[in-house]
Amino acid sequence: MYSVILKTATKYLTPLMLLFAFFLLLRGHNEPGGGFVGGLVAAAAYALMVISYGVKTARKELKYAPLSFIILGLSIALISGIPALLVSETYFTGLWTEMKFPVIGKLGTPLIFDIGVFFLVIGITTKIIFTLAEEDQE
Amino acid sequence: MIIMLAILVGVLYAAGIYMLLRRSIVKILLGLLFLGHAANLLIFTVGKLTKGKPAFVPEGGELVEPFADPLPQALILTAIVIGFGVQAFAIVLFKRAYQTVNSDDIDKLNSTDSLERG
Amino acid sequence: MDLLLLLPVLLPFAGGIVLLILKNHQKSQLYGNAVVSLFSLIVAVGLFSAIYDKGIYSVQLGGWEAPFGITFVADLLGSVMVLITAIIGFTTSIYSLASVDDERVKYGYYPLIQFLLMGINGAFLTGDIFNLYVWFEVMLISSFVLLSLGGTREQLEGAIKYVTLNLLSSAFFLAAIGIIYGLAGTLNMADLAVKFSAIENEGMVTVVAMLLFIAFGIKSAVFPLFFWLPASYHTPPAAVSAIFAGLLTKVGVYALFRVFTLLFTSNTEYTHTILLFVAGFTMLSGVLGAAAQNDFRRILSFHIISQIGYMIMGLALYSPLAIAGGIFYIIHHIIVKTNLFFISGYVNKIKGSYELKKVGGLYKVYPWLGFLFLIPAMSLAGIPPLSGFWAKFTVAKAGLELESFMIVGVSLLVGLLTLFSMTKIWNEAFWTDSPKDAPEDVKPGVFTKISMLTPVIILVVITITIGLYAEPFFNFSVRAADQLLNSGEYINTVLGGGS
């Protein structure tokens, strides 16, 4: 399928979507949003790229293999529980900074966990989309 | 509203079970999707519907009765995420099976159940 | 101690991630998996001995007090299940060294095994029913992929049946959780046990009980919900079907034991009678199904079903001795069944087939293999003094004490028929001559021999030990059953702050 409109639109939409995904991720621990939604929006940007430019381009734009994102996400999620152990709390206890930041509010270990989820969702979703799209093109 | 949702859940269950009993693997897949949605909506409904009430109370704010229960929504979100992963896998699996067996008729998928195997 | 309770879950998780990173280094994956499994085993032993000495222990994950947060709790049953899971995980990792092909390793066989073990351990240790659902799904999705890795026609067909019925069971489970939350307003199992006894709408509680029974029944393959099992368990490689056969259905059985001793105890007249009937039919249909089969692993698959019947029978009779028998049976069964699947894989390695008609004359060439097979096979059939005898004996004795002669009769008959099936395998595979058109035997190399037979020998030794020194194991089962039936300690530990 070749569509000039879609291709042009994708060019402008992709960065916007990625930015929005990042925004969702950062506000997730205080307001509606979060790693999962953010990850899905980011993956949707690549899905759009698959539709308009094909899998090869999308893979190139993603830079690293989806599996690397999965590994990164899982490791970050696993590590996010460790700070709590260092102050001898139960694993996964949320630790928060006292200071408030503009827009995103307090920072804490749940945000780290959310970042892990974010990458994991990007990895898994793009993996599924790429696999399905590649099979279709064969 | 609750009655509407209850009926919807019932219809989804009925449709899901009906689809599961079909012979085409695509319909079975749809049946599984329906059942998943039905279960999610069921949790949503039994968690008591509250309209326009906050689930979170802002700092220093007062608790207003009735407030929305955030837990069913959290449960559904988890269930949706899990369902998403499992169903995506099921779609790929069913597609592979279709390519290998070259038929979407579940009655043709009986080689693992027959006594004599090739 | 807090960390010790979480490690059976965290360790396989971390191990799985590391193995994913090592994706392109096959050799390091092989041994990495064995090392992770060994650590898991050490942790499981530590956890078990701690729980054995000090009683039930619970952790509130993330510091949220029960019943609001997610609780992890280990009692005797949970910790012994974790221990056996670790033993099976370790033996499977040795067995996989030589028996799993490179293609599967390339597609992530080892990380998947670790994620599977994580899901299983999570299910054994969680104290929250929604969390149980999540662990079930973790376990299921890993098993889906493990089952279909390889993508032969047989595997895909088996996987479709397995996936469809297990997703159906998940939908039931989820619906039951929804209704439970609507009824009691909590999902923490200890809290539920307290709240359920105060609920007036008893009919609804029974509905939930039956919904959960169907959900767990599909997963533990009871009559009439077992059809996915014999259709799928013989399709993947021996290592995979061994770990499935040993552990997956038993997670369902464990869940049944948990909910039907902790939550649904008010109307046992009704619920446990249904369980008893189901137990009887499960035993019979499983063993009769096995009698018709001619494939090594399909016979064993059907026997899983009939053995599940004994465990459910222990639960259904619902006396301290019966529950103890059920627990003893689970312990014995996991060890023996995994072992038989290991042996079937080794036979396949030599003869190139699982079909009994194409296999023969093994005893003449490999008498020691015959011996290794005979021990778990006779134990499965319940020949004294092996572990299966004590398990069957305890359950049957409990049945006699309660004067449920019918079910005891069925269980004894099924034991006899089990013996028939085992002698069939013995005759066809070991005793009779090899068929004339059979291909030449493959002589396994030294490495293959060590890798595939060490686990078998370990498990045979455990079987003999349980058989000859049954008393400590039996006393342990009685203690675990006592803990299940008097749920006060469990509830107090979870709700009383725990840590």
C-alpha cells in the first residue's frame, strides 16, 4: 500500500506520539497515565510506521531489537525494588523524595518501575506487531 | 445502568460460549476474546458503579460518600494487560496452525487424539 | 527472612532475564540455567527448613498492610511445593543439557523454563487470590510458548487445545474473582476466610466455589474437564512434558486444596460431595483411557489424570488423615511422574520412537534402565514398600475410617488397573523382542548418558527414600494437613501484620 498522505502524516505524528508517550510515562505515578499506556502509545507510533513504511524501516527506526527492550524493561522493573531493601524495608516498598518537581510531582521508586513497564510494553508490542507484519509480507 | 451492564455481560458470555462451540478456529478465537471481555465487565459491574465520583481524594480534601472504588478498575486493567498478551499469542498460534494444517476446521485437528499415529 | 520468602520468585525472574541476555551464547545458557536452578534449590531448602522450624511466615509486599496490599505467605504446604518445584526444576535443567535441541535453545527455551518456574513458585506463595490469577497467567503463557516451540503439526494441534481450554478456565477464574470481590469486598485469602464465614448469602458462596472448582478443575485436569491434557502433553520434547506433567496440573490441585480448606468450608456437605464424585470419575476415566493407549507418553498422560483423582479424593474426604494423604500423594506423584517422563525420553533417544509397538527388547540390552523404570512404575501403581503405596494406603485408610467404601473400592480398582498399564509398558518396551523392522538402536554418548540419567537416578533415590523412610514424610503431611484444616494460624499470621 502506498499513500503519500499517510507517509507524510506519519513523519509528523511519530515524534509527537513518542513525546506524548513520554509525557504519559512521567505523570503516571500522580495522575492518569503510566508506563503501560505510555508504552502502548510509543508502540503505536512504530505500528503506524509499519503500516506506512513497512517493517524494515520501522525496525531500523527502533534501532535496537524488540527483545533488547524487553530485557531492559524487565531488568529495570526488577531493580526498582532493590532500593527498598537497602533501607531494610520490604521489597518493592515505594520510596519517595521529599522535594516536589514541577509537572511530574514527587519522584520515587514506583517511577523506576513504571519506566521498566514502559520499555517492556514497547518491546513486547513491537515484537508482536513486527512478527505479524513480517509474516503477512512473506 | 447496572441492569444494562448485566445484560451486556450475559450477552457477551452467551456469544462467547456459542462461538467457542463453533468448528472454525477463528470463531473460537473470537469466543475467547468475548469471554475475556465479559469477565472484565463483570468485575466492573460487581465493583459497584458510581457516576462522577472521585476514586482518589486530593490531599487535604474530604472523603465524599459514595466514592468510586479504584480496586475493580485496577483489577480490570491488570486483567486486560494479561488478556492482551495471551490473546496476541493465541492469534499468532492459531495463524501458524492454520498455515501448517491448511484448514481452519477444528475437526481436522485430531491427529493428537487418534490412537494410531503416522 | 523477608527476602528468603520472595527469592523463590525473584531468583528465577532474575535468572530468566540473565538467560535472555545470553541469548546468543548457547553454551553459557545451558550451564547458566543449571546454576540458577541450583541456587533456586538452595533457596527452596532454606525456605522449607525455616518454615518447618518456625511455622507460617508472611510478607506484605511493598509495605502495604494486609488486606490491602499483596501478601506473600508460606505455610508447610506452600513451602514443600516450592521445594519440590525446585527439585524438579533442577533435575529438568540437567536433563535438558543433552535432550533439548539447539533450535529450541535459540528461541528462548531456558528463559521460558525459568519464567515458568517463577509463575509456579508465585502461585504457591501468594496469599491473594487475584495475585494467584496473575501467577497462573505467568505460568500459562510460558507453558503455551514451551509447548508450541518447534512448531510441528502435532505440537500446534495440541497447543490449540491446551490454549483454548486454559484460556476458558482463566475466564472462569476471573469471573469468580469478580463475584468474590462483590460479595466480600476483599481479595486477600486470609481476610476472605474471615469474611466468608459472616456472609449470609450462602448460595452465592457456593456458586463462587463451583466457579473456582471449574477454573482449577480445568487446570488440574479432573473429570470431565481433562481433555486438553492427553491431547497435548505428549507432543513437546520429553524435558518439557516432564516438567509439565510433574508441576502444572499440581498447581491446580494446590489451588483446590487452598480454597477448599481455607475459604469454602461452610457447606462441605454439598461442595465436597461433588468433589468426591469428581475424584472417583477422574480416577476411573484416567486409568481406562490409559488402558487403550499404545504410546509411552500418552499412557503416562492418562495416568496423570487418574492420579489427580486420588489427590482430589483426599481433599474431598476432608478429614485430617485424608488431607494428609492428599498432600503425601502430591509429593510422591510429582517425583514419580516426572521421572517416568524422563525415562520415556531416554527410551525415545535410544529407539527413536514413543510408540510401544516400535520399541522392544530394552531389558536385554539395558537391564539397569529396566530397573530404573521399574521403581517409579511400581511406585505409581502402589506396590509396597515404595512411596506410592504409602500415599494410596493413607488415602484409602482415611476413606475406610469415614466409611466411604465406594470410593475406596474405586481407588483400589484403579490401583490394579494402573499396575496393568505399567506392566503393559514393561512388556512392550522392555520384555518382548525388538520388532524386526525397527531401526538400529542409537547409542547415546557419555555426555548424553550422564545428563539424561543423573536426574532419573536422583528421582529414583528420592522415591525409594520416601518409600523406606515414610514416617517423617507422613508426619510432615499430617502437620501440613493440620495447618490447612485449622486455618487460624494462617489467618493470624497474614492479618496480624506478619513481619
